[in-house]
Amino acid sequence: MTTIGVLSLQGDFVEHQAVLRRLSADVRQVRTPDGLRDLDGLIMPGGESTTLCRLIQDFNLYDPLRAVIKSGLPVWGTCAGLIILAQRAIDLDFPTLGALDITVRRNAYGRQVDSFETNLSIPAIADGSSRPFHSVFIRAPVIEEVGAGVEVLAHLPADAGPAATSTVALRQGPFIATTFHPELADDDRFHRYFLDIVRQQGRGYTPK
Ligand code: GLN
């Protein structure tokens, strides 16, 4: 059985859990360093990155999460989760976990387009069909720089306004990240893609 941890301090962890359960994964809500034991993968959900960082600090999870990342466990960050995984987060007064070689700006779409939905082409998650992925953005960050070792999985279309063509989904080794919320789409292809990475990696993580 594949055990996926979902960081469950704040934000939409229940929605991730529901999709994973539909896909027959064993899901564990993670709130303590002990909860990181024997995982095959970890999801850092969306929410509010400052609140999440404060809770990560209060629950003594910074060092254990860094150890998880260092071990190469597959980790997926959505929205606020992506911000916390970035090496550089503008306007965030907390340290990040530094897994992804990206620079990210919080709440960068501005008030007028606070939240929006769009259809994206994401070849990596294709299931043989060219069906686009309906993507929900909620006070999303904008990725301003992407390092050389980062594989871009999706970007906004060219007519998408100020952040047109910016990267919205990416992979760097065992880590993936999306600025939108696949857990809110009625489409489990992104979760399947993550579970495939987890199964390829094929091992549990146990902290020392
Ligand atoms: N705006 C939030 C932040 O900066 C992220 C929003 C989300 O996760 N949906 O943390």
C-alpha cells in the first residue's frame, strides 16, 4: 500500500485526501514530526503561506520537513505549498524549505483577477487524450524565475494577461508543484501523475 502524507495544519488538505482515497492510496494527515514516518510521498496543500509557516514553526516541523526533502521523498506543493517549497519567496517573512529552484511572488495576480479558472494543456499528465486540465487559481502566486534544472509542465496561455506564459506547474526531480489546485478539479490526472512518481521511487521514508 502506498502511504501519502498530507500536511494538515491549515488549508485544503481534506480535498487532497479525498482524491487520494478515490485512487486507493493510504492517506495520513501529518501534524507532527512522527507523522512523517514511513511515508512514500507528501503533499503540501494550499492555504495561507504565512499561517502555514507559523504553524510549521509551532509544531516543530521545519527541520523534519527539510530532512524529508533532503532524503528525496516525492513531495508535491500546491499554491501556498509551492510557495513554502520554493528557494526564493518574495514577501514571505518566514524561511522556506528550499526544494525548488524558483522565485515566487505571492498574491501576484492583483485584486481584479484574485481568483480565476482556465483550461491548461499539460502533456505530462496526458492519458492518451488531449483533454485540457481545468485549473482553479485562488490568490495564486506567480513564478517569476525558473532555474535550469526545473522541468516546466504547464504554463499560462499567451493571452492570459499580465502573467501570460508564466510557469504554473513544474517538476524538479522528485518534487512537483502547481500554482493552481488540482484537488478542486473534477479530474484526478494530476494526483495519478504524483502517485506514478511515488511508485517509481518505490520506498518509504523514515526519519532518523
Ligand atoms: N495567497 C496564498 C498565500 O500567499 C496562497 C493561496 C492558496 O494557497 N490558494 O499563501
